[in-house]
Amino acid sequence: MHFLNRVYLLVQHSNNLESKTSMNPYLSYKLKILSLFAILLVVYIHAYTFELAPHFGALTQQKSYNSFIQDYISQGVARIAVPLFFSISGYLFFLNFKPSVGGFLKKYQKRFRTLVVPFLLWSLYGILLYFVLQLAPNSELFFKNRLIRNFDLPQFFSTWLKHPIPYQLWFLRDLIFLVLLSPLVWFYVRYLKEAGIALLIVLWVWLFDLDLFQTESLLFFSLGALLSFRSGLLLKQHTSNTTYLVLLAWLLLILLKTWLSHIDFDPALAVRLVHKAAILVGIVAAWMIFDKAFLGREAKESRMLWFASFSFFIYAFHEPVLTIFKKGLFFLLGTTDPVTLLVYLTAPLVVIALSVLAGLILQKLLPWLYALLTGGR
């Protein structure tokens, strides 16, 4: 235990040293709160109670107010979350970065602690959690796809390393590959600049993905890298009424896309274009509206910063807890439209609160383990 406490102190010290990298205090605050906002949106993406059709809408013959509301939130508003994460990750990775062999090796060392170790631990936690729950009588009613006790060695390693039970870990997996490829990303963005981002946008709209990571991941990580070369753009504060027009445009684009998907509009490409446009406008809208809501209030928002300190733990902990919680409620209450909508709206709030509570308890009782699970965040 003494050794583990030393590991905890080493992780904290290392993160404190890197946190001294110069950054505008308001921008730092903005990135933390927007990351929290994105995490909460991710939980609502995973609260979705329908299968998803290729046109980014509910795969159901019985379209209703329930599917429309869930599509508007989970397949509309919340879809800016992942692009925000990758953009912030790319920005922080390349901020004040001077490319060199030593520089990249230092980045790799840091990201091993903050990405690889949490990925391995949380993925293993998902396997162990399912194994324990599947020991209960009649558990097959709830676990039809993955019976851990039947896994052979290749299935175990495939689940642990490639297809984790906490499926939100795909973000860390993609980010790990992007960090490994960061020298190529740096050269690509440094020399192609906006033209390189435009090319990636075309591939993103085209849905051209690689086996190792999604084009969306590469696009927005690269966008973050470009913004690290243009830091002045992020320091601009948006307080004009134009902000409300951008916000309105975003919400109307989501409304249009949701309606098109609900009437099964053809061609599907038109729906996809509106969907992608809504994401791009939404990122700008979220960035601008933050200044309207928080500029000048950051010193008074210590509770928000406290809540934001659990962002990563909420991200890693909420699944598969949310799925198990939803299945339990559906088993008890049924799956009518009013019930599924109520579960969709309330289950994430319960799981978010449970995540923070679990994080607090773990932080207090086993700080070294909390540090490992969160990469020292």
C-alpha cells in the first residue's frame, strides 16, 4: 500500500508540473466546463432507447413524440460532444509544443498514464462487473450477448483491448492511436493547414473510416492541433447578439434533421449533410454561448469546477451502469412510450449522481486507485 501511495503522489506531482504550462485562465476554465457539458451530453447519447437507423434517427416503424424528442436530444444536440472532446484533446496535446523526438516521447509517456492505463483498467472493470452480475440466477434474461464465463482467451483479449464492455472507451482507444500518430498529424496540419482540415471534413461527410480510428476522431483532433497554432482565435470573447443567431441556427438545423429522419427523407445524403452541418454549427454555438453565460462569473463558479473535476470519472463509470439501470427499469415498468421517455430523461441524472458519489467515495478511501483510474485528473 505504501508503494501505491507513492505512485499516487508521483502521478499528482507530474500532472501539477504539466498544468503549469501557460494558458489563459479564462480559456482553461472554459475548456473544463465545456468538457463537463460534453460528458453530460454523452450520457444522454447512451440513454437512447431505440436502435439507430442509418439516417441518424430511431429505427422504428412507430414514430412518435418519444422517438422525436430522443432523436432531437441524443442524435442532435448531444452529437457535438465527441467532436468537442477530440478538438480539446488535440488543442491541449499540441499547445506550446515544439516538435522533437524528445518532445514526442515525453508526450507518449504522459498519455500512457492518462489514456492507456485508464483504458486497460476500466475495460477490465467492465469484464469483471459482467462476470459477477452473470453469477446471479436467471441473469441470462439481461445478458444475452456476452457470457463472460464462456470466453476463451482470444475472446477475453478482444473484449479487453478492442471491444470493451464499457463501449464509451472507444474514445480513449481512438485517442491512443491518434497520439501514436501525432508526429504525422503535426506535419499534416502544420503544412496543409485549413486545406487539410477541409479534406478531412469531406472524408467525414463521406463516412470514410479506418479500422484503427474513425475519421471524425482524426478530423477534430487535427482541428484542435490547428487551433493550437492559432491560439488567438480561442481567446476571442463572444458577447454580441450574433451569438444568439448562431445558437438559433444550430437548434433549427437539428429540428430540420430530426424531421427529415422521421419522415425517412430520401436521399439519405441530404439528411447526412444537414446532420454534419448541425454538428459544425453546434460546436461554434456552444463555444460562443459559453461567453454569454459565464464571462466574468468564473470566480463565482467554484461548484462548477468541482463538478467538472469528476468529468472523466463520469465518462468512464456511467457505462455499463446506465445500460443495466435502464434494463432493470424496463423489466419492472414495461416499454410503453411514456415509460421509455421517462426512463430516457431521468436515468442519466440518477447515473450521473451515482458516478459522482462513487468517485467521491473512491477518492476518499483509495486515492491511489482513483488516480490510476482517472490518469491523475
